[in-house]
Amino acid sequence: MGRILLAEDDNDMRRFLTRALENAGYQVVSFDNGRSAYDRLREEPFHLLLTDIVMPEMDGIELARKASELDPDLKIMFITGFAAVALNPDMRAPKEAKVLSKPFHLRELVGEVNRLMAA
């Protein structure tokens, strides 16, 4: 079973994603901001960081950069309604990170997570 750290500031979306990923067999620990997610990542290992980009306290790009420094093998996927922001090279997002643009279907999310975890 893979362990996923989810950072999403929208409460309904966070619950929705958590339920879908748990139903797919993953263990999910979720937070509503990047800073809390980063603090948890410093305490224990995860296989995948699934993060929104635009969040309070610490955005998803900064969270991903710091998380990659802690664990270079951590897989990263951004979920965002602002794909152009994620793809902007000036943001210095980890190069191997996957970007999934909102809106997306849960099957698409689970499929992308499965592919990333299997890689």
C-alpha cells in the first residue's frame, strides 16, 4: 500500500480526493495547507506528495521543492486549476513532477497516481 501526503486547501475537494484514493487502496494523510504538510513530511516518509499549487501559508511549488530536498525519491503530483502557473519554469517546480489540471475525473486522478506509484 502506498502512502500519499495530500495538501489541498479546499475542504470538500480534500475529503473527496482522500476518499477516492483510500478506496483505490492508498493510505492518505491530508492537510489544508503546505506548511502543515511539510511538517508532517519531516516526521515520516511518504511515497507521493499530491498537492494543490495555490494554498495559504506555503504554496504547492514551495512545498514540492522543500519536500524534494528532504526526500529526492519522493514522487510529486500537482493538482491545480492554474496549469500555466505550474508549467512556468520561473516557478522552479521539480522537473519530474506530474501536473493534473482541474477539473478532472476521479478515474483520471487514480489512474495517474497508479502510474506514478508504479514508475
